Amino acid sequence: MGEGRAGPEGRQGRTRRALGAADVVSLARVPLAAAFVVADSAAVRLPVLTLAAASDLLDGWLARRLGPSRVGAALDPITDKLFMVAAFAMLALSGALSLLEILGVLLRDILTPVGYLLTVALKRPVAVPARAGGKIVSTGQSLTLFAWLLESPYLRPMAWATAAMALYALADYGLVAVRRVERNRSGGSS
């Protein structure tokens, strides 16, 4: 699906389920996002953030181990972005970082869907699977939130480092997308 897989079959030729165990774990981030928003203290938000970060690791492991579902490739990044937007909205309301710093931390999450929609509008849809740079940004986002909740003096440097990682990830995703479009144009497979 979003990872450019062909056909309805998953790992080892098994037919993909509509919804799998990994998807249930991904969906858990929706109530976790709501819990993060309504929580009124760092003591409550810390375990919520820990569970959300752990669920992000677990859903990927489950998808690799048990095989993907038909919706997993789209559901996972949507629930990731939903949690991060909710959490960083709370950080923004706290005033601990400027709007520019928060936008920098969320840059990858804002621009990758825009890039995908642009390829769809140009009738050349390109889905790029998760890459190391994107995973590093996700880790940086979680660490930035932990720094905020723990009132760490490293909050601002962590936010700026994550924004720099987001720029790298965007460049990496962009290069991969351009190569895939060129390969598709020249008649090769993606």
C-alpha cells in the first residue's frame, strides 16, 4: 500500500487481513493522544508518552513478524502524526518553545503528506517506505517531548537538533521519490 507493495498478499504469500495486530497497536495511539491532551500534569503525560513511543516500536515489529494488513501502511503514519500533533499542541500552549521551533520539529510530518498529495495531483503517485532519517526524526520528536515533560535544559537544543534531522529526512525522502518517478517514467518498476 503506502510502502509500494503489490497485490493483496503479505509475508510468505499469505493473504493480507483488513486489520491486523499491528493496526490495533497503532490505533491505541488515538486514545493516548486524547489522554495526553486532557492530562494536567507531566506525571500523567510521561507514561502516556512512553506508551505511545513503545506502541510505535511494537506495531512495526508486529507488522514485520506477522505480516502487514491492507490498511497498516497508511494507518501507522496517520496515528503517529495524530499523536505528535496533539502532544506538540500541548507543548505549544505551554510556551516552552516558540511556534517556529515546534514547526521545525514537525516539519517532516507537515511536508511529507503535502509531497505525497502533490505526486497524486500530478498523476504520478509515489509512496516512499519508512527510512532511517524518518525514524531518527520520530525518535527526536519523542526525546523533545520527554525533555519538555522533565523540564530539561536540553529542550531547546533537542528541538533544534530534531528540526535539523527533519530537513535531512525531507531531502532523503525527496531524492527517493524523484528517483522513483524517473524510474517509472523510463519504464522500470518501482
